[in-house]
Amino acid sequence: MHRDPRGRLGWQTARVTRARRVLHLALVSAGCLAVAACSATVDGTAATAPVATVAPVARSTSSTTAVSSTSTSSTSSTSSTSSTTTGTNSTTTTTTSTTSTASTTTSTSTSTAPPIDDSAAGTAADGLPLATLPTPLPHRSNPDIWLVRPPADIAPPDIPADWNVSVLGGSHFGRQIELWRREPAGAATRVIVVGGIHGNEPASPPIVRSLVTVDIPDDVAVWLVPVLNPDGSVSGTRSNGLGVDLNRNFGWDWWPSDGGPGPFSEPETAAIVGLIDEVRPDLVVWVHQPLNYVSSIGTTSDAYEQAWSRGSGVPVRPDVTQHGGGESWTNLSAGYPSMLVEVDTWQASAEIVAAHRNGFVELLAVL
């Protein structure tokens, strides 16, 4: 499978030895202890209008130290574990993970979360804290992915009468994770579309919201999560309120160096895993930026990536995987079809939103 350039860690080659990997993990653990009093702040100008809140949600675990556990996943309160990986890059195929409904897995993981001082970040317009960045930042060859970017100023569409809005879950700081859903009686096809995984990718949420304006066939049910990471979106940060990159926090090929204290440790990750386990979708689409491709993951039909490409103008990149990624876990661990969409720029505009709305229209035609 092709290596995914997102985060650049996926470009490590097989020449990195196991000894170097072990040394790297040791240095990460030592580094986490050394920065226990440190945190980064972000500019409060990235805040958005007030939103309703839910009670602050803590991590499912603050750290895991040589813990072995057996669990069976279920709904949005899903308990999840990880598998120990011996791979050295994001394209390894020897790793297994957890949280597929009615599956039981035994796993072992060792990690300590990067220290985060919540009080250092300031307060957003909604009265809740701004997210912080992890300290130190996980190693990346491209620092642009950590730049603070405010949310897009694209107004959300009116929600049609046949759509309902509910709360999927809560972020660490208590912001709501909204779920927009259209569930016609007797629908045979189920699609989930997830945006706002990284809070500094401003085109992703308006693309997902725009899909309520599409004429969807009566036999298709759709669940939209416009902003999975509301703390990061308000703050303009890639990571969530606890400084964790959510798209490294899933259980497929999870790494302790950049995936948080443990796989599925974050409340936002647990919320989307619970939805996927409950819906048992025929396809999950994950919307990111700015790498300019669309990819059907693993065993997912190539017809899906080709359809979205036709509608959006974004080229196909086959066989992408990402260690700890939601799109990779969905297919390669949970067993559901999954597709990754990467917008071609860091910008957000009405033209970009319209192009990917067209991609979704083309996708519906082949489902």
C-alpha cells in the first residue's frame, strides 16, 4: 500500500530498525516527564460565537502503563484497547486493533500523555477554555500542520425539515459534538460523513454541513458530524482540548509517540467510534485538508473514490493508510468501507465547498 504523506511520519522507510524505534519510544517517555510544567497558548481571536455546552468530558484514561485488558465495544461509551505494533511506519499491515461491535480483543500499551496546562490557553467567546497544543509538539517534518487557523466564515445552510440535529457527545471542555441525521424509514444504505477532525482545517466543517442541501434518495440514510473536534475548531488548533491529534488516536497501528496516552483515549474519538458501531455504515467518509486527493481505504470499492473525484476535481490516490487514523481504523480494523477526502488547500471558500458537495452527489449515484 502507498504511504500516506499526512503528518509526514508516514514517509519513514523500512530501513528504520527496531532498535531505533525502541530508542525513540524511550526518548518520548523521557521528554514527556521533562516538560511537565510546560504548555503552549493560542490566540483567543480564533473563537467563534457561543454554543450550548455539555459537561466537560475527561479522557477515558490519563495514561496507560503496561496495562493488559480485554474489552468488547458497544455504543458511544465504547471502551477500546490497542494492539502492540512492531511496525516502523504507517504502511505496516501486521497490526490489529479493537472496538468493532461484538469483537473481543486483548491488548497491551505503554505510554504517558504529554503534559497540558488547561489554564494557560485563555477563554473563548463561549466562556469555555481554548484548546492547547501538546508540549513539545510531536515530531513532524511539515510545521504547517500545527499552525493556528480560525474557523471559516462560511454561513451554515438552513437545515431541511427531514433532517434532525442532536448531540453525539461532548469534547474535553464540554462543547457539543453535533450530529445531523436523516433517517428515512426503510433506508437500505447508511452513510456517515465526518469533518472537523483537526480544528485548523477550516474547509472541512462547511463541506460536511453543505451535504444537507443535496437531494438524497429515500433509500439512503445519512449521518453528518460537521465538527468532531469542537475544542480545536474554536481555538484553530489541530489537536483537541487535551493536545491530542485525534487522527492518530484510533486503534489501527496506534503509536504512543503521537497518538495520545492510549488508543481511543479521547472523548471525541470514543463518540465517533460509538456512532460507527451503532450505525454499522455502508460507508464512512472522512474529510481533511490540504493534500489534494481522495482515497478508498483497504477493501473499500474503488468506485467510491472515482465518483468523488469526478464530482470534486480532486485526483485519486489509491491505497492510503495512516497510523492511528480514523479512516484506516474504520476499514482495516472495524471492517466498514471507508474513504478519505483531502481538500487541495488550507483555505476555505464557497467554491471549495461546492466542489466537494458535487463529489458527494456523484458518490450517491454509485452507492
